[in-house]
Amino acid sequence: MSWPTFALNLRPRTFEPSDTDKALKEAQQKKAIEELWLLIAGIVAFLFVVRVLRLAAATLLRRRPTQPLAGSGEKATLAEVVIPGRTGRASWRRIPGAVASAFRIIAFRVQIPLGVGVASITELFFILAYITVTLSLTFTNTLDLQYWFYEDRAAHLASCQLPFIVALAGKNNIISLLTGIGHEKLNVLHRASARTCLILLWIHALCRAISGLPEKFDFTHGWMRWGAVGLAAFTLATILSVRFIRNAFFEFFLISHIVLVGLFIIGGYLHAREVHFGDYFWPALVVWAFDRVLRTARLFWNNRGGAAHDVDAGTAKVELVSPDTIRLTMRRKFSWRPGQHAYVVLPSVSDLPTEAHPFTIASIPSAMDGTDGLKEKDVVFLVRGRSGFTARLRDHATRNRETRVPAFVDGPYGCPPDLSKYSTCILIAGGSGVSYTLPLLLDLVHRARAKTSDVRRVVFVWAVRDIEHTQWIAKPLREALTAAQSTSLAIEPYIYVTSRTSSVPEIQRAAYTPSDGTSTPPSPAETEKFYKELPVYSSFNITHGRPSIRRVLQEGIDSSTGPVSVDVAGPSSLSASVSRALSSKVASPMSVLKGAPSVTLHVETFGMST
């Protein structure tokens, strides 16, 4: 029996390169590296220009604040809203908006299943384009794929982009600064570029091994052994970063990733230094060290001590607000934007005293009355107790009910959207995803009181498993509803209780009426006194069951007088449901062509959806 032969010649090479071939190989390697970095720089520059143009357009074309829809001091009902320009007929003037709507649907909302998750068209495009370009630079101009030409070129292309790969993983990086894309959304490109780098390094190692290692390059030399150690560490780090392993054992993944990648960079440097290419590796360490220095400086700055008698300084209040949810409250002198996240360090709860875990900040740095508020801000986090660190925190809160623990906060991070330029905002959250949508709502109320927002209507939708979960945000949500009464901002809160075993009490949702019978808006103190006599959920629209995402979106878009922002946070199934609904006729290009408002989707997730 004979085995088939393959076109690729993977035998020890008989090709003997001439001096001309060696010069050509070196020139091609330099050219490939230059072309790769020109491409990376071009993409970053393009995204920077796009960001500048969007900011300029948002500033120059910002709508002037409109008057209240139904007269001074009143809010219009849905039936009273008169929407100009909605004739139902297509107009060529709306073609740019329809094209933008089609682009958003195709680029960001269509989700492609990948077996281990889903990805948008934009994510797949960047990933596949990056891999294709890198492999093309590796294998072109190699004299019919003679691997003598590309065995070292693969290593050069892999090693030269290490600073870029490390920067994509850093919390503080110039790419986010220039493009406005948060590090959590760049993470998908970090993983794609790192895996491409690993493929190139294995091409280098296998081609070298198959072609036969001369005595100068065998494993009797320490620098060759360091190369093998570095490649093994990088391979193991990549295997442990697979999604299901990363999600199931995140703390183990995090520690092992830092150790293994550090070992890879050190081993790679000691290996490449022997052939005078160690300069590829130390810049990656500089980028990593720069991020760590900034994070450490920010950690000290955010947690700088207050007065000596201040018992809150350097601590966090831990409260168990439901059997599986903890509220962390810190008082700190730093600011953030609604929707940003921070890293929390609780030395007395963590296995390691330096463990830092990311959570979305569930509060705003400003006061609800439209002012900047106090210098020291309440930084609030809602944490679901699941496994690992969050399970230990839940157990600690269960034992102590309400206590204070030493705490440090590093942040803020992320590039959340500015919602003040929209006419209608639809905020949709599932479970603990409300820690993202709640501060967006609070900020819109703050801006309405400060008269710096164009938003006229907010639809706030929250799906929870149990009625007791409303305790998480009952107080700030009620304060937001009260503060919004003196503005033209209409807020429609809808809470859906999904558990079949959780009962929703029937409570008459009476509105507060002053004792003198006048229509003067009540003061915050009067309203607070009134609502204290009722259960915390009595002023909310609570429904048993799951929300109809399509109906919520359709009603919100149809009644909007201007651009609409849809913001979603929670389980991936919820985000997928919203994306599917906004990919249908609810926000189709044809509906925009006929006068429907443009719709922008913001998803709090690790990806590039927008």
C-alpha cells in the first residue's frame, strides 16, 4: 500500500541559498515588517479620523433643545405626540440616514454563530482580514513556497507585533485613546492577533526543525532551549484562554496568563537576542510596564486617604441586598462617566491581596438636582455572587449582613456613549445588567435638570428573576422619577419578574398629590415621605413574565420625534434578541427612508457591537 504524496516538500532542504538569495531574504523580511506596521498604523489613523469626524458632527449638528411636547411644565402622552415629517412616503433626502441604518445592521447587528459564541460581521472582517494579510505577507515572494524564505520571516512578523498585541490587552493604551474604543472591546482583536502570532511562531519552529538543525542551532545551546520554553508557554497560554476555560476558571486563567506570557516574552528575548533580534521583545515589556505603572498610580490617586478620623477612608461598605447579590459602596475623590467600569481590590476577601475584578459602576458622580454634588462621591457596585471571588464576597456578606472591608478601586475604564444627543433612549437590562443602564438613566435626569440634554423620553426596561431583586435599585430609581417631575423628561419604568414562583402583589399605583390640591410639583422631601409609606416597588410598572423586546422597541421608535438610542446589558441571549429585533423592519433602512428615526444600538459586552 502506498501513501499519496503531497506538493509541499517537507524534507530536509537541498536548496543552497546564494549570497543574492540571502540579501533578497533579508530585504523581503524588512519590507514585510514595514508593510504590516503601515497597515496597523493606517487602520488606527482611519479610526481616529472617524472618531474626530463623529465628534465634530455631534457638536456642529447637535439638535437645539426642543420645548416640552405638551405645553409648559407638562409631559405629552403617546397619543398627544405629533411627529413631523412622518408621511409614510419615501424621500431622497433621507437616503443618507437609510444608508447609515443599513450599514449598522450589516456591520454590527447581524450575528454569526461560531460554535463557541457569536461574532458580528465587523468582528469577523477585522479578524479574517488580519489573519489573511499576515499570512499573505509571510508566504508571498518565496520562490514557489520554498520555506527557506519564509521560515524566519514568520518569526519576524510574529515578534515585531508583540508590542501591538500587548497594547490591545492593556487597560491604558494609546489605541483606545486615539480611537475611542474601550479596551474591553479591543480584546477580541487582542485574541485574534495573539493566535495569529502563535501560528507564525509554530511555522518558524516546524520549518526549522524539519529542514534539519545544524550544530550551531541545535538544543545543546541555551538560547535554543529558551526559544522552546517560550513557545511552549505561549501555546499553553493560548489553550487556557479558550472561551469555555476562561469563563469557567477565570481567576486561574488570569494568573496563569500573566505568568505564561511573561515567561514567553523572557524566553523569546533570550532566544532572539542571540541572533541580534532581541529588540523585538523588550518594547512589549515596556508597553506592559507602562500600563502597570499607570494603573498603580491611579490606584494610589483614587484611594488617597481622607481625614484621619474618617472611618470610610480606604474601605467599602458591603451589603447583602438579596440572597445572591451584594452592594459595594465606596466614598472616593474621583470622577467617571455613566456606563464605565472599574477594578475592585478587596484584600481581605480575595485569595490574593492584589486580585482586581471588573464591575460596572452603578452610580453617577453628579447630584440628581443638576449640580456637581459633593467632592467625595459614592462609588456603587452591584455584584452577583456566582463562583470564585464573587462567591467569597457573597459568603462574607451573608455572615456579616452589613460590614466594612479594606477596599481599593482602579479606574474608570471604558468608552460609554453620550446619550444626551438623542431624542428617545430605550434602556434594556437583564439581571445585574441594570448596573449599566441605571447610571445612564440617572445621568439623563441629571442632565435634564441641568438643561444640557436633548432627551425627551426614556423607556427603562428591567427583567429580574424575583420581586425582591427590585431592592437593588429601588431607592435611586425612585429618586430619579421624583427628580424628573420638574423637567420635560418623561420616564417610563417597566420591571418584569420572570420567575413563575415569584408573586407580584397587586398595589394601587397612586400618584402623589399635595394636600392643598394644587398642581405644584411636590418637593423631594414630601415625595420621599409619601413613598416611604408604600413598598419600594409600588411606584414602578411591574409585570409578571418576560418583556416583548420587539414590541418595546417598536413602540419606542414609532413615538420618537428624533434619533433613538437603544442600550442593552445583561445575558447574551438578551443582547442577541435586541440585535435581531433591530435588524428587522423595526429599524430597517426602508422605514428610515419613509421618515422613521435613526436607531443606534449600544451593547455592554466584550466585542465591537454598536
